[in-house]
Amino acid sequence: MSVYQQEIKAAAALKEAAGSPWDQINPEYVARMRVQNQFKTGLDIARYTAKIMREDMAAFDKDKSLYTQSLGCWHGFVGQQKLISIKKHFGTTKRRYLYLSGWMVAALRSEFGPLPDQSMHEKTAVASLVKELYTFLRQADARELGGLFRELDKAREAGDAAKEKEIQDQIDNYETHIVPIIADIDAGFGNAEATYLMAKQMIEAGACALQIENQVADEKQCGHQDGKVTVPHEDFHAKLRALRYAFLELGVDDGIIVARTDSEGAGLTKEIAVVNEQGDQGDVYNSFLDVEEVNVEDVKNGDVLLNRDGKLVRPKRLASGLYQFRPGTGHERCVFDCIEAINAGADLLWIETAVPTVHEIKEMMDEVRKVHPDAKLVYNNSPSFNWTLNFRQQVFDSWVEQGKDVSGYDRDRLMSADYDDSELAAEADARVKTFQADCSREANVFHHLITLPTYHTTALSVDNLAKEYFGEQGMLGYVEGVQRKEIRQGIACVKHQNMAGSDLGDDHKEYYAGDRALKAGGAKNTSNQFNNI
């Protein structure tokens, strides 16, 4: 018996027990509302999606072509439309997630207005967006199932048993729009207790995977900007444990922790690590500090001194009070960070890099996997990279190494449109196209995401519309550039009343009032102009 039939049976039993006051309650309508809202709480969602991610991680361990992907979303509607599009084009949401970017929350969701990615936005904004995303995804389920229920009723009214069975099979095998969200908790927004409290909010909203970075919370910078300051491992690991406790307290026992290291581009630290014994985490962390040998008479008040191989050394300190690491140690520190993060309970790693190159990511992950063979990476396919320029330069450099003639190209001008139709540009685009598959195969990248795609697509589409609508095209700028494309491409939002829940509301009105229901979807509804397209 299908879930739908089970719900009808259960509701019928309740109706019978309630007696005559429930005479007007239709058990099938109850079943429909239950099936349309199978996730009652955010914790239901977190447990369901954590299981999906764990299964996907296990599948990836066996087959590196089964990597997962996501796009960053800054509004529930954006996430909803992404999943509707995925289902339309690919028939399944499998291995497609959502990413919640702290950068976009800061830039687009803060009551302070647009902010840089420096953890200055409200702590509750991220959890609120998680909840909003899942509200829109649950509504997408209700809307799509509502359409199937209406088709089922029509088939029954027409006496078409074959069509009725076909629609019933679609209902019984329905795939939800609910997918995992990897949510950015920045550097924890404070101490470990603050991290724990914020994590609980995010998990209760539905997040099954939390991504945290090893920067100082009050000095946090975007991973692709300068001025990043890391913390000693014990400080970071306390926050990893805070996340785990939050998951366990709420019963999401297989919740996923993504530990991000910004050490590749972070040349500073706020603290010198505590050392309990030679060779421990703190000792290794301090070994990367840039120091100068001093004599006792050179020591000034306020200086911090270390014993390095029997010599008295002073870590180089900036006017800001921050200490700097030795140049060129970024990769080595990233590897150390990753190994120790897994030792502390992280499930996935995130290495923030300066440019997107397969070999650089592979080199670091090869070192990590010598210690943790199953270590898997989440990689930020960031819009902060100039992908066109980077890959054209990579091809140029590889051609130089191969001895190929590159006299027709100026390496410093490779972004120029003059090269768009060139052989070099075609080779670069081919490498961009396979970048994710190559990284997953070579560097064990389990999940690929683009942090800010919908930020950029919104700006691009609005620019195009404004240029046409306010220019010579007038109303044709909207009709040709937007609505006609929606119709030709089968974009559900062309029926915006339906997307906003008008038909769902009509269904419910009929449940409540029967023939007396005042419904919006009558003959005078202009949305009927979009029927049968």
C-alpha cells in the first residue's frame, strides 16, 4: 500500500472515531494535505537530508564521477526555482544540493544594508534563510502534487482508468524538492558557545551540513580577500566539537561538518598557540611563524619570545598586534589544517585557493590522503576567480612548455574578446567544462559549488531588461526578452499566480466549503491565457 493510500486509510479511521461532527471531512483531502507537507519541522528535513548526503558520500567513495553540485541562493524563491528547473531538465534532484553563502547573506539580507563578507550581519539571518529556503521548497512540493491531484480527479471524472493509474503512480513515486543545504556559519560568530547556539538555530531550520572556517571570528574576511587571520587548531577544533554537540543534541546524529581552511591565503595569526609538548599541534602551528633571532639585550617590553632549536627568537609582529607566518608556507599549513580537522571530527574539507587549478588542489589533497585516504573536499568554484583569464593563461603556459607556437597571443591580454574565437580560447573552455569532473577524479572533490551565481545572474538579467525596456524596445523589451522566453522554455513562473499558491488556495477552499467556495481560478482569471502552452 502506498503512503498516499495509507494516509487515506488513517484519516478515514480518525473520521469514523470522531463521529458525525466530522461528516464533512474527506479522508482523501486529509491525505493530500499530509502528502503535500511530509516534512513537519526543520529537524525532519535535517535528518532526511543528512541521510542523503551520507549516502552520496559513500557512493562517491566508490565512483569519483558521482560528485555532487550546488548553486548559492540568497532567497527562498531562487532556491525553489533552481530545484524546479533541475527536476524539469533532469527528472531527479539526485546529487544536486543548495549552498547558503554567508557572503550573500551579508550583501543582500542584512538590515544594515549591503555589507562585506566580514560577519557583521545579524547572527539570525543565516538560520532565517535556511528556514525560508525550505519553506519555498515545501511549497514547490505542495504545488506540484496539487497539480497531480487535480489531474487525478479529472481522470476519475472522465472514467479514464488508465490515466488514473498513471497519475496515481506519479503520486506514489513522487520525488520531493527537498535537498541538502550546506550552510555557511562563517567563523562561528563569536566563541565556541556562540557557535553552538547559532548552529542549533541553523539545524532546527533544516540545515544538515554546516561549513565553518578557521579564521578569527572578529577579524573574519571573505576567503578571496586579503587580511585573513587564522586561529590555532585547538581554538578551531573547539568550534568543530560545538557543531557536533549541536547536531547530537538535536538528534541529527549523522549531521555533516565541513571544515574550511583559509591558510593558503592567510598570512597572519592573532595568537601564538599553546604548546604542551614538543611536536604537538601548537608547536607545529608556531613553527610556521616568521621569526627573527634575538639576544637578551635586544628584548623590549611586550615582546613575545620563543625557544626554537635552542635559540631565542621573536615572532615578527605587525603594528596591529598580529603575527605573521613565513611566506610560502600556505600549502603546508593547509595540509596540516586538513589532517588535524579530520582528527577533530570534520566530515568534509574545504580548501580556499587563489586560483582554480586542478594540480594545486590535487597536490594538497594527495598529502592529506596519505594520512586520511578517504578525505573528501568541498570546492568553491568561485565567481571571484576570472575563469576565462585563468584558464586561457593555463593553456598558454602549457603550450609554452610543450614548445607550441604562441606568438599570436599576448598573455597579458588573453581576456580580450579578440581571442574569443581562437584555438587557445576553445582549449581553455574545454578545460573549464571538465574542471569539476577532473577535480573530483584527481583531487577527491566530493562537492562542487558556486557561491554567488544567483547574485550575478540577477544583476545580468536586470541589466538586460533595463537596457531594453527603458530604451527603444519599450514593452517589447519585456515581452521578447522575458515573457516569450518563459513560454518557449516552459518556465513555470510564467503562471506566477499558480507559483505563488493561488491554485493551492483554491483547492483548500473547496476542501473547506465544497461548492460554496469562492475561488480565484475562474473564467475571468487572466492566467487562463497561459493555459495549454
